[in-house]
Amino acid sequence: ISTLPRAELARRLGLVFQTHHDGFPATVLETALIGRHPYLRPWDIETAEDYTRARAALAEMDLANLEERMVDTLSGGERQRLAIATVLTQDPGLLLLDEPTSQLDMHHQVAVLNRVQTIVAQEHRAAVLVLHDVNLAARYCDHLLLLFPDGQACWGPTGTMLVPSALERLYNQPLSVGEVDGLPVFLPRSE
């Protein structure tokens, strides 16, 4: 990574953090267009194609009707979807997503993770996600890395990692296990 020029790194690697700090006032569309900055030379402005990409990403994240709104007026979930739209506009080969579903309702959680799954499966890219929702991980991830509070870790295919003993240790919580649509579902159990 240290050998790549910053613009090249920004074209290859897209980051979404779980919190956002907007440094200056901007509209939703202006913020999505930030994803195109790695492709611009100094003093260039965005092209019509850049605007098309940004608007398509906003539409995918159910934000098309908000493109003229100021970012500081968005709800937490809208702001999170805007972060995802910005990285979709960026179009990197590798997505690093820290809690991409935080502050999202169920519908938007599924929409975001379906889109990430499509990027990986159909566009031959990679995604690494931090998820605390084990049920979403069970549905959308093909490999898991479990990081335990004591510093230990284990990893492997999702089917081999989603065992109650490992998850109860991870969450320090007894779990009940069921099945929905052929996938395991984990619920906290009272002690």
C-alpha cells in the first residue's frame, strides 16, 4: 500500500466508516461526487459521466429524491446510505466497510448488503465488512473472522464459524439457534 500513489490507492480501495465527520457544508449529490475525486486531475471538474454515476449510486441507496439536501440535515441512516453511495460512485476494486448497516432499518440493511453481494459476485470485486449482527453475517458473508475480547481470533468459511459455542464466547451471551430459509438464526437467550 505504501508504494502506491495516493490517487491510485483511492481508485482501488473504498472505505466506509461507521461514523461520518463532514468538514464543510455540501449537498447529497456533491458528497456522492467526492467518490470521483481519485479520477480527476488537479483543477478538473466532474464530467457528465461522473454525475451519472453519482446519481445512479444515490438511486441505488434510495436517496435520489434528496440530492439537493444539505448533508447536515440527513438522519443517521440517510447519512450512512450516502456514505455507501459515495463509495459506489468511487467504484473501487476493494470495499472496506465498517458497520455499513449501522443506523439502517431492515429494508435498507438488506438493500445495502444485497448491493455489496452483487458487487462481489457479479463485478468480481472484494469486500471486507465489520458486522456485529451475526444474522446478517450468516446471510451475506462467505467467510468470517471472529475477534474475541481476549485477543484470540478464529476464521474460516461461514458455515464452520457459526457454531453456538464460538458465538456465545464471542458475545458473552447464551444463544438460541433456529433456522429460517435454510440459514441459522441466532437470538439472545436469558440466562
